[in-house]
Amino acid sequence: MILKNYLLFLFFGGCAIAFNPLSAQTDSTIAADSIATDSTEGQLPEMPAGTWTFFGTSNISTNQSQFSNWQGGGQNSIALSTTLNLNLTYQSPNLTWETTLDAGYGLILQGRNGRWFKNDDRLEITTKVGKKASEKWFYTFLLTPSTQFQPGYYSETDTKPISQFFAPGYVVASLGMDYNPSQKLSLFIGPVTSKNTFVLNQDLADQGAYGVEAAKMDPVTFEYIPGTGKRHRSETGGFMRVVYNEPRIMKNVGIQSKLELFSNYLNNPENIDVDFENTLNLKINQYISTTLILHFIYDDDIMIALDPEGLRSGPRLQIKEVLSVGLSIQL
């Protein structure tokens, strides 16, 4: 476990170091306004070339608490967290292809005899290809796989994971229209969407975790038959994704907001899945920044235990808040 955690931090740190020499935005081809003109008389100039742009941000932060004979009480703790956000975009007069990576991982250690326990773990890749329909509208295909890096547990003492890599994993493929009135706002509406849920851990699949079909029950013993739970669930419905990025709502303060909504056409379409994530960035100087992340998820198919014994369960609003101060590197 410690080796895996160390390798994850090496991955993020290596990305930050490797991309640090790059400027905030790099073009790998000639910009569209640099039109090559042949010197031969009467020959038409070439069409504008496509443009590749790349930019990104990497954050590494930590906080630590130490107590000695402290009458107010408290536990020693240390926390480490890192995030990586990358954007690669191709643009030509009639075609746009954008791919983004959003990854984060965090660990916390509490007490003298505690163990490292993760407090942040996410991996999401989004790619969308759009063909220009008008000045601000694009015919667009969007593909988004998302999951996590490592197993997750309810508490430090648990040995059975409640999640792990691609358990769950989500893959959303959608065809629709993308509205881009400015570089800050993107509104995607996908009336033809396939949402796929993967639970590759068979024990979790047998429990029917994350909305997949649970294992079959033996008609004689009335016990679940191991290995018969479905590890994949597919839904067809409508999808909407709103992304707003304002790097400067005021001096040294920026915000990124993403809202995703999905409705299953065939099963309770009124129960809309909601994924709402907001990131507030406060830049102290060129290298030090503070980040506040608020993440809300509601999925009617995810059953959450309502009592310690797990005898009752139901859908609930999931809330995650992460506040970090640390080193920020513009890629």
C-alpha cells in the first residue's frame, strides 16, 4: 500500500516537473492567422492551418499538526494532496477537438498508530470533437471515462473495500450540440447518451453496488450465489454538461464550475443524476496558492447505508469538501 501511494505521488510530481519548462500555452503548429502565401503569381493562398494548444496546472500541498503535553487534546496528523489538470486543444476553422485530464490524490495519517488513509482520489478524462454549425454552436461528440486510483474504505479499520479502480467506473458517450459563447463557458446538450457503469470488483458486483444487478439468490438456501452479479450496467438517456471557467473573478481569485445532469429515458426519468463540482483558486503569489473544492453528487441508483449495521439503505446526497494550501505550478 505504501509503495502504491509513493508511486502515485511520483506520477503527479513527475508530471509537474516534466511540464514545468513549458509556457502557459504552446502552439505546435502555425497559428490560424499566419496564412502561408505562395509567391507564384495567380496562385491562391493556402487555407489556415490547424492550431494545437496545451496548458495545465499542478498543485502539491501539505498540512501537519503535532501535539506534546497539550492539555486541550488532539491527535498528531499529516496530510498530503496533489492535483493535476491538463488541457490539449486542436482548433481549425470548422473543427474543434478538446481533451482534458482532471486527477487528484490525497493521503492523511492520524495518531501514533494510525495508517495512511486517502482523503481524495479521482481520475477523469474528457474528450469532445465538434464540427462548427454556426458562430457559437457545434455538432459535438463527447466521451468521458472516470474512476479512481486506489481502493476506498469506510474507516481505517476496514479490510474490505467499498470501491476501487473501475469499481465504480463510469463511461459517458453522448452526441449532441455544444454552445460556446466564449472561452469561459461551454454548454453541452446531448439528447442521445449512453451512460455505462462498471463494477469490476466481483464482491461489490454481487452486492449490487453502484446500481448494477446483484447476484442471484439460491431458491433452496436463499443465499446469494457468488459470481453471478453483473459487473456492467448501461443506461440510455439525456445528458447536459455545463462548464464555466473564470480565471479572475477578482484579483488573484479564480473559479471553475462543472455541472453534469443525466436522465434515464427508460427508468424513472424524473430522477436526475447530479454531479456538481466547484473549485475556487486563490493565488497568494507566483508559486503559492489555496484551493477549495466543493463536490456534490446525487445518483438515485447508489444505495448508501442509513444505519451502522447496513440493514437500511437508500439514495443520499454525497458531499465532499477539500481545502488545501501549497505549491502551484502553471504548465
